[in-house]
Amino acid sequence: LALFVSYAQAVSLKKIDILEPKVVIGLLVGGMLTFLFTALTMESVSKAAYQMVEEVRRQFHENAGILEGKTKPDYKRCVGISTQAALHEMIVPGILAAASPIVVGLVLGTDALGGMLAGALVTGVLMAIFMSNSGGAWDNAKKYIEAGNNGGKGSEAHHAAVVGDTVGDPFKDTSGPAINILIKLMTVVSLVFAPLFISIGSLF
């Protein structure tokens, strides 16, 4: 909110008129960005997990001593996969967050960009709270069942809880917290490029 107010002061934005077509477009784009960003981060977690699973399977297949406890697995390779995936998979979401305000500001103007930031702020805050709470609920549900409730480990409820936790972990650990970065990055970029948007104006 503080960054949003700073942007509004920088471009002399007094109000957001939702009867203005450009502002409505900005609102819709901003609201959509939150869902696109979270989808990309969830997919990134999935890709990284599959790479890790394949590496673990390869090590088990090529080195039978790991399961017997005679040899140690190659931890560095797994850490490298995780680190590389964390950097590589965030390229597209990062570009999305940084480029969207510039494109909207140059094409539609400062008012539309204000609408976009407002739309991203509203959907972003709600989605972040939803993902953090629902992800935590899925995680706690699995722990609750593993403690011996509803059939305990190995039951149908436990199998379902494991599936839910597979979605819940990236919800609460990746996508939910990352929305905070999305909102802040978009507002900071908008604030930095505000003089450019004012000098050039909108293309439409």
C-alpha cells in the first residue's frame, strides 16, 4: 500500500475511475497477473520435483549400496538440481512481474497502470492469505492423520492427505509468499519508470 501510494503521488494519480475503459483493462490485467504468476510458480515446483525424483531414482539404480547403507548418495547433485531449478524456473515469472508495469504504463498510460497495480494488490493479498492458510491446513491434516487419527498411516485418508499435502506445500511455501514479491516488484518498477510514463504518455 505504501509503494502504491508512492506511485500515485509520483504520477499525480488522484483517483482510480473504474468507468474509464483503460483503467478497467488495467484492473483486469492486474487481477489476472496474480493467478498467472502463482500458476507459473506451482508449475516450477512440479518441474523441480520431477527432476529431483529422477535423480534419486538414477542414484538408487546405479548404486545399490545406497539402500543397503554401505555407500552415501551424491547429495551435491541433488542440491545442485534444486538450486539450478530455483534460479532457472523463476526467469519467466520474474520477467512477467518486471515487464508488465512497463508495458501497461507505456501502452495504456499511468491511470491504467494504477488500475493494474490496484487489481494485482486486491487479488494478490486475497490469494496469498488463501494459499498460506489452505496449504497449512493440508499440511496439518496429513500430520493429524499420521498421528493415528482417521485410520493413521497407510489408510485411504492418509493417501488422500499425502496428495493434498503435495499441493499444500508449494501453496504455503512457494506461491503464497511469492505473491508478496510480485506486488512489491510491480510497484517498485512502476515507481522507478513513472517519469518515463509521464513524459511519453500512453500510445492509445
